[in-house]
Amino acid sequence: MALTTTYIVVPFLIGARGALHPGAPRKTAVRGTAIAMADSLAPFYAGVIVLRDRADAAAGVFLEPLLVCAIGDVPSELLCQLAA
């Protein structure tokens, strides 16, 4: 089994009624690049998270994503799910 690691950067926008909605995710294989990407997106969004995703698609193995960092306002229920 060969797990591959991907970092996913998800920005959050504030909707018309004040709710936070995810924007288009961005992927990279490098943790430092993901964090730098989140830092550069943060001034333009309500919040940004970085997730680490590990999987072996060929074997059908998908591990739970891990929260790497959160910047600004992100949905608290999402943070609770990722922390569990």
C-alpha cells in the first residue's frame, strides 16, 4: 500500500445571509506551499483552511483528512468534525 499525501486549501466566503460557504479548493503535494497559499488567500476571504488528505486510490484506502491550519472565520461545525 502506497499512501499519497495531498494538501487541500479551502477558502470560505460569506454568503448573502452571513453564512460561510466553501470556495474552490486548491491542491498541492507540499505542506509549506499549502500554508503559503492559505496565507496569500486569507486577505481576500473570510477564512481559509488547509487539510492533509492521505489515500491509496488503487487500493481503495482513504484516511480521514487532518486539519493542518485554519485562518480567519471558518465554520465551527467543520472544525469540530475535523477535530473528532
